[in-house]
Amino acid sequence: MTAPETPETPGTPAGSHWSGIQRQGGMTGVPRFPWSGITRTVTGRRLLLQVSLVFLATLAGYLVAALWLYPAPLFDETRAVPRVLEMPVAQAEQTLTDAGFRVKREGELSHPRLPAGAVVWQDPPPYTELGTATTVTLMVSDGPADRAVPDVEGMDAPLALRVLQAAGLPIQGVDSVANAAPKGTALATRPASGVARNRNDRITLVVSAGPASTAIPDVSGLTVPDARERLFDAGLTIGRITTESNPGVPAGRIVRQRPAAGGLAAKDGRVDVVVAGEPQ
């Protein structure tokens, strides 16, 4: 007994791989759903299996490349770059690292206000929205630049001091010397004007103590109180007192003086003395 033959779908050649697939369609023979019934045949199941394997292999290759060869996150998290200007560089680097960014130092730059080691410039600018792991470049201050000593010769001492301070130069002190210029007139600076000095170097202002008209007495061999009294009687004052070892002079006695005795000094001028004793 022979099995009944399956009627061919109109428009489908005999022996075609589509033969035997039950389709639903119109009189033209074109199915309304071309893939309907495809899984009912060995050929259809094999085709879907091959397509699925190709898709899974492609997906697996992408994941291997994305996660193993390039271990960056698939989706970067966007964050705002923190503002680290004026921070100490160590604190700035920690702040950026905690926010998920990388840090690179570009170099150093002089700044008139920020101390050495503070951040003066960052790129990208603060609050820029960027993905994490982006590199932020920092420029660090090396402090104020070296500055030239201004020329204050001929100014009154108070004005000369204000000019030096406005130039950002620390003042070590004021030294007075006998000079024909009126008392209190700025004569020079130590170091001299025009010399570029480090921002931490101190400046001494030299001013006129007036014309040299007072004879300087000899105070060597005296104690400091006796020397102060003798200088006062001559119209002078005792200046800087230093000590040095000198076996030939009793401790507490003056070894030498500056300016030397016999010369002239301005009225109210100072005389520095060196006293025998243990150096301090």
C-alpha cells in the first residue's frame, strides 16, 4: 500500500528544498509568512542552528575583545572634573584620583601669589563633564619669580621701605651711616638696586645719619655699660654687640669697635662693638 503523495504547493518546483514545507498563502503560492513551518524540516532546523552559532560566535568575540584585550568599561561613567586650583599638588592629585581621573604633571610655573607646590593651572578646566579614567594635566607653582631690587636712592626712609615692600622683597633692617645727605635719606640698598634677588632674600636699606661731625671715642677695653655711657656723652649710641673668643682680653670687655676711634660720625650715629667671651 503506497502512502499518499503530498500535494505540491503551486509555484514550487518538484524536488525543491521547499517541497514538503507546509505553507500558508494565497493562490499565487507565495506564503504570507515565508519562515512559517521552516522548523518542521531537518533543513530548516539546520539553517537556524547555523545562524545561531554564527551570532553567538560574533558576540563572544566582541566580549573577549572588549573585556580582555581592552579592559575599559563598556559604558564610561561621566563625571565633573573637580576644581583643584590653588590646592597643594598632593591634595589635588588625591582629589582627582578619588574622583576616578588620572593625573599628569606638566611642569612648574612662577606665580606672584601662590606658594611653591600649589596648583596654578589644570586641563580640562574645572567642572568639565568627562568620562572616568580621563587624564587631567596639572601645572604647579614654583613660587614668585626673582625680582629686581628697585632704586630708592634719594627717597625718605619710610617711603623707600614702602617701595621695597610693595616689590615683594622682605626687609632685614635699616642701617644708618654718616653722609652729607639729610638725615633719614635713603642712600642705597644691600644688595644694590637692579640686582635680581630670590624671593626669600632679605634687603637692608642704608640711610643717611646726617653729616659726620661727631668725634668717635675709644671704648676698647671697657665693659658694655661703660662703653654705652661714654658713647652717649659723645652724642652717639651703641649698636650691634657680638662676642668672640679672645684669650688676651678679659671676658666681658670690648675687643674692638666699628667705626674705629678717632673718626667722625653723624650725631646719634651707632658704634658696633665686639666683646670677649664665648661666641653665641
